[in-house]
Amino acid sequence: MADLKSGRGEIFTELNSDNLRKHFRKKNKKLVNKETTVTEAVKDYIKDGDYISVGGFGGVRIPTAILHEILRQEKKDLGFSGHVSTHDCQILSAGKSFNRCDAAYIVGLEARGLSRHARKVFQSGNIKVTEWSNAALSWRFKAAAMGLPFLPAKTMLGTDTFEYSAGKEILCPFTGEKLLALPALHPDVAVIHVHRADVYGNCQIDGIIVADDDIAKAAKKVIITTEKIIDNEEIRNDPGKTIIPFWLVDAVIEVPFGSYPGNMPGEYFSDEEHLFEWLKVENDEAEFEEFLSKNIYSCSDFNEYITKNGGIEKMRKLRRLEKFI
């Protein structure tokens, strides 16, 4: 008998695929208008204690408006999947919004450096952390999207990451080789920013999709923010572009420049000056509190945040950078 090991990490979401199928069967699949506001979507669909997954990749195509509103509404005790998570993790850490995290890539803002405050939050001991590779987290969403309790893989075997994961070694029933069972990840809420959507929730994404199609299928509830709302006829004219179909989606909000200060592929570049400013002010607690008050807590909506940081002129500049860099 092979000596099969288990990671020491905790599984934070439900694994019973039959229970989850019952939930999805009850979900409204009618073609109804789901347009709402950022404030209402966060109030209606994100509850204290929920587990949330954020779409996009690092600082690319992130749903910033929803993340800011989570802080303004002081949502607490959330679970969070740190799947290639940079500025989104930084925002949620600023509000101390979550107490458990499936972590693959967190705290770092890639070449920009580390978030001092996010690192402090994770080192506080107030967050339960289970570690994975980015591939492992993607495949956990894939398992959930397929309605399976786990998927087998070879990633992380023999590594310290496996030791701190919640994966389990298994034997292949066909070859006898050792594999790693990756448990499905079913978020309570997925929050995803897209290029275009209609009022029913049919979504188009340009460029890299990452795991967002699987995240949307895995989540019990899906909130979509979109650069623009388009007519359903445009969706029907080119159905192959629909990455996330309407029957997965619960709420749709039009938020122009909604990934700011992140990058939106083909639309606008990331605001590197603002991101570096955020990292700088984290070095001083009082300065950081003032920064958050100005840019999040005192803003009535996302448009006010953009206005405070250069408004439409700044966005035109970032659009030029994205088009011609």
C-alpha cells in the first residue's frame, strides 16, 4: 500500500456536488433584465461570511468598483481566493474584509513591489491561509464548473506548497501512479469585470479569459461589471463571443473604466502612478488612512474616485497608452 499524504490546509467551501446541483437547479434561468447599481449589488448579493472569488488576472480586468463598495459597506469575515491576486487583494486587505484565503499569488503587485499593508494583514494571524499553485486554483474552479468534487493533477506533488494545501495524494485506478486530488472550489459569489454585456448577463471578454468562465459556472451567485452594456441583438449576431452566458449571472452593472487603476486589455492601460502612490502611502499608517478616506470611503461612487485621480483626461491618457504602447 502506497504511503499517501494529505496537505495540512483547510477547505473553506462546500464539496457536496449533489447539494450544489440542487442550488443551481433553483437558480432563475429566465431571460430577465438584471441591470442594477454597484451599491445594490453588493448589498443584495454579498453577505458577511460569504466566500468570494474575483475575476481577472493580477491587475488586469479587475472589478475595482465592487471591491471599493465592499469596503464602504464594511463587509466582514469573507473568504477570498487569491488567484493571481494583486491590487484586488490589496484593496480587500485595506478593509480587513476577509478572514480566510485560498492563496496562490497574493501580497505582491508583481514588478511594482510588495504591499506592506497586505503583508501585515496576513502576518497578523487573523487570516486562515491554505496554499495552492495558480494552476491548482484554476483546476479547483474547473472541477466545480464540471460538477465534480475534485480533479486529479500532478501539480505541487513533492513541494512545500502541497504541504500547506488541502490536497490529497491518490493512486490512479488505471496506472497506479501517484496523483494529487484537488478539491472543487465553489464560491458563494463571483465578481467579474468584462468588456461588454447585455442587460440579461451575456458577457463578452476580449483577450485573456483566465479562469473566469469556470469561476462563473462554479459560483452560487455572479456579479458582473461591464465597460458598456450592449443590445442583446449584438450578442445574438455573434454568439461565439459570449464567454459567460446569462443564466449564470445574477446582477449586471455598467461601470465605464471599471478596472481602473488596473489594465483593461484593448481599452486602457494601468495607472502606474496611482498604484505606486498606493504602495508608498502604506508606509505610514496615518497617511494610508487619509488615502483610503479620500479614494474609497468618502466617494459616493466609482466615478467620483476616477474624478479625484485625473478624471476623463487621465483615462484618455491611459487609453492612448494601451492603444500605442
